[in-house]
Amino acid sequence: MKISTTLLALTLITSATVLHADEDSPLEKQMQILARGMKHLSLQIADPAKQQENVTLIESLKQAAAASKGLDPRKTSSIPKANQEKFLTGYRAEMDKLTDAFNRVEVAVKAGQYDEAKSDLAAVNSVKKEGHGEFKAD
């Protein structure tokens, strides 16, 4: 009985996850890549043994940021047409700030300056918070 209840719960969770994944926009999928990558990077940024892995991870984060820059946030549709271009220009500028922040982290990691890399990673989180406040739909 316990096993069948567990299997039922896992089936429901898996189904809900699949349904939710179908609802994700291309931008949300890129943002999920960024979120997972940032979490992983923050756990190992100061580990010299993971330097090359971190550089590779930062490259994938920069690629996700670049892909995100070309996509429109959901919030765009709630902005009056007359203001959408300004909104999107601001969004794309924010994505450029994010890429620049990743570049600073990458330079520090490559140079073995792990304290600086951690500090630069905190700046990435600031850019994220600022961007989500302005461009993410509630």
C-alpha cells in the first residue's frame, strides 16, 4: 500500500512538472538555465579544482543570457504599444549588463582571483534582482 501511494504521488508530481514545462515560454526556459547555473556556480566558485568547470559553466550562462536578450518578456504584452519599444530596449540593456557581469566573473575565475569572482558573482545577483523587479511579470 505504501509503495502504490508513493508511485501515485510520483506520477502526479511528474505529470504536473511536464504540464508546467509545456507552459514555459522560451525566455522562461533560458531563465531556468540561468537560475540553475547560478546556483551551481555559487556553490563552487571559490574552488580552484573546479576552475575549468566554472569557466565552462560561465560560458553557458553567457549563452543563455544572449539567447534571452533576443526574446520578449511576458510583461511586454501588458505594456501599452507606444511604450513597448522603450521597455524592450531597457530589457535588452539589462541583459547586456548581465553579460558584462558574467564576463567580470569569468576574468576573475580565469585569473584565479576567487574572492573577486565571488564578489563579482554577487553583482550578478544584483543585476538579476534589478532586472526581475522591472521586467518580470508578477
